[in-house]
Amino acid sequence: MTFLRRVAMLSRSRKSGRSPGARWANCAFGTIQASIALLVLLSLLHPSRAFAANPDLETVLTGSRQRIEKLDYRATGRLTRVEGNGKRTSYKFVGKARWFPDGLRLLCEISGPGSEKTTLLLHMSVSGHVTIETVLPGEKAASVLPFERWNEPLAGTDFSYEDMVESQFFWKNQKLLAPEKYGARDCFVLKSMPGSQDRTYYDSVTSWIDRSILYPVHVVKTLRGTGQQKEFVYYGLRQVGGAWSASQVEATVQGKPGSSMMVIEGGSGKANLGRKDFDIGQSSAQGEKVK
């Protein structure tokens, strides 16, 4: 006897009393109905399971996230602010970063024209949640940077504290726009939008990502509330130890004269860093000894 015939016969026997078989039939029908309801709910919560996922979107997000999840580098260089009249102010830059099981850690020190120094430690979790600690000029101990200050200029440049990590690739809301060329490069165009759980000053981040190497060549960030845009252009793309990186990044703010450049002059793409390398207190103390 098939399962469905048995269920049908047992259901008809309900009129003659609550036999064990009838109770089993009711349970079976309830289980089937609950399973159908669960499948409908899952299809609403996870439409990608009900419909085929966009393969290009999956390629872009997987490639971008894996690139970040493989980071393990030391870098030295400079940050330069170029005013509208051509005046330049440069800062020394020393940074290191590595992805650990709980996410990315990035520690960098920026030394001003004098003896001033800014130290910051950024941690981005596997879900894209960011926290920032700093030791600012004149301070001796590290403290958590309040979210209200994340969009402030870093050492007077057009880079903000938040711009130091690419958290947008880990936001929940992602969509591909029509592909475009940027210069001679064929690019995917990815628009990333934060969810309610993402702390950011940006309404959206649009990235032009080279199709062949899955590395951004142009990024436009739109500030929340004002709609003002900040543009980033990546120069000198190169492959070191199998990983792609840019030797220069230029940042410009809409309506603001001049621009800022982050130039990487040296470093290592496989630094074998450990957690002890990201002690911001120790880094600050070492800086005091050097002075």
C-alpha cells in the first residue's frame, strides 16, 4: 500500500473514532502542511535559493571578499594632500594588515611634518562590522573612536578613517549595474548599499572592478544625507605574490579643490603577521621611545 493511499484511508476512519491510525494521519497531514509553509518562508527570506543566483554578482563578491580574506602585508609609503593652488603636505605612512579567523586587522601609523603621529587600529569582522581605535596627536593611550568621527579627514587628507577598510564588499545589499569600460579596462560595476546593521557614513559605494583581475580601478562613495560624492582612482595595479594591489590611490571630494594621494613605496605581500603585531598600545609605546 502506498503512503498516500494509507493516509487517505486513515483519514476516512476519523468518523468512527480517534484510533491510533487516525491520530497518525492527522500528524502526517500537519507535517506536510508545516513543511510546505517552511519552504515558502525560506523562498521569501532567501530568494537566491528559489531562483538561480546571478553568476556575475557571485563572481564579483566572492573574488573581492577572498582578496581581502587573504591579506597579510606590511607597507610603507606616504600620504600627500595637494591643495588647489598646488601646495603639498606629505605624511609618512607605515601600515600592516592580516585577515584572522575573526576578521581583518589593520594597524597604521601616520607621521606629520613635525613630530605629530596618528596611530589607528581597524578591525572588520567576518560580517563587515567595523571598530576603530586610535591614538591621536597629543594622546598617550588608545581609545575607541566614536562613530561620529569616522568621516573626519585622516591627518588632514581627503581619506577618512572609514576609508581605510573596504567594508562595502561585506554589506548585505549588493547589485550589479550594467558593465562599463573605465579607461581601457572592461569592468563589472557593483553597487553596494549598507543594511541597518552596517555602521557607515555612506549611502552607497559604486565600484568599477576589472573583469580580468577582480580588482577595483575606480570607486565612487556617496555620503549619507548630503549626497556629496567622494571619488577614488587606483593606479599602478600590480601582482605581488599572486595578489593584486595598487601602488597609488587618489581621493577627491566633490566640490573641494585639490586631492590626496596614498602612495605605497615598499613592503611585503606575505608578512606572516600574528596577533601580537596588532597591539596598538605597544605600537604607541614604541613610538614614544623613538622620540
